[in-house]
Amino acid sequence: MKRSIRIFLFVALFVVSISVSRADFDALAGQTQRNTLHDLLGRVTYIPVPPQKDLVKLSRIQEELLVFERRMNGEGLPPVFEKAFSVFYCAVRDAIVEERIDDAYGQDLLSVHRQLLERTHLWQAQRNPDPEFGKEMLRNLLHFVRELDANSRKESEISYSEKTPLINGYQVWLGELIAWGCECNGLNAGLVSRLRVQARNLEHFEEIYKRDGHLCPNERDHLHKQLLRVSEETFKILRRTY
């Protein structure tokens, strides 16, 4: 995380005329290709076996969501912007999964990320994009990366028993599924609302069990029981999409 932020600082300064070596860019790209949301989702051990027609629907949704995730990583933007957005996106996602920030703050940052990304795509589509806008956009991204770093807990502050990367990863995936449904019209309003209920349910149980900063084995089992219920309900909701 710290290394990614340092590299991002170099990228921002490059736009205002400080050079960066190709090795820096290659290292940055390598940092943004690990632990995608779909890698995290693949760790969920329980998925009901559906009929083939439902598998087709789910496969289509997963592919569209993967395209959405790649767009969140800055795909389609000039290289400097693509890497900058990818670093910000991955930094927020990893901070949530690693328990260094809470889900609410992480979702706020992801919302900011989507807004900045949309503005950047609109800027790029202009016939004569203002270069000053690009510099300002990277300064904004830099500000939020610094804010994330300042507001994140250190690894030493997080107890081993408190860590739930699978739960957190699924919550991030579910949040991005909802964002995709809203922004790309992939899901109707009713289904998006039901998915939000599932996301809140899982977050509610996580808050209860982690209230004392410790997760005993029995509480962890109950939390994962809720995760399986939410994943099954999410599966049923997605089956009704197409």
C-alpha cells in the first residue's frame, strides 16, 4: 500500500513536468493487477447449483461486471491517468478488505472515484481538452490518496482475530455490483434496492460481532453463516435480472 502511494506521487508529479522512468510505470502496473474483486468472490465456498439457463444469466452479469471493474481501473484513459485511477481504486479496495478503513468510508471514496472518473472521460472526449484540467484531476486524486493514507489504520493496530478479508471482499464486490446496476442500467431499481438490503444486513452483523474489536470462533461462524445467506439471496436476485 505505501509503495503504491509513493509511485502514485511520482505519476502526479510527472504530469507537471517531472520525469518518471519506464521501470516506475512497469512497477505501478504490476501493483494494480492483483486480487481483483472476482478473485475474492471466487473464494466464497457455497454457491447453489442453478439450472443451465440461470448459469448463462450469471455468466453474462459477471462478464459485464468485470468490464465495469476494468473501467474503474482507468481502462480507456491515457496511460498516466489509467495508472493513477487504478492505483486509487485498488488502494481503496485493499484498505477495505484489509480492515484498515471501515466499509462506509471506503464506499464514500469509491463514489468519489467514480465521479472523478466520469469527469475525466467527459474531458477526454472533448475536441480540445484543457491540459490544466488533467493536471487538476491528478492533484485531486493525489489529495484523496493522501487522505486515505492518513485515515487508514496501521497493520499493527488490527488484531488477527478481527480480520475478515473474505467478508470484506464480498462486501466490496456487492457494492460494485450495485454501482454497476445503477450506472450501467444492468439492474432495475427494485433489484438494486434488494441488493442494498443484503449489503446492509451483512454490514450490520459484522458491526455487531466486531464491536469489541475481537471476533471469537463462534462469532466468526455466525458471521460466515450470514455471508452464505446473503450470497444465496444475491444469487436469487441476479437470476431474475434477464
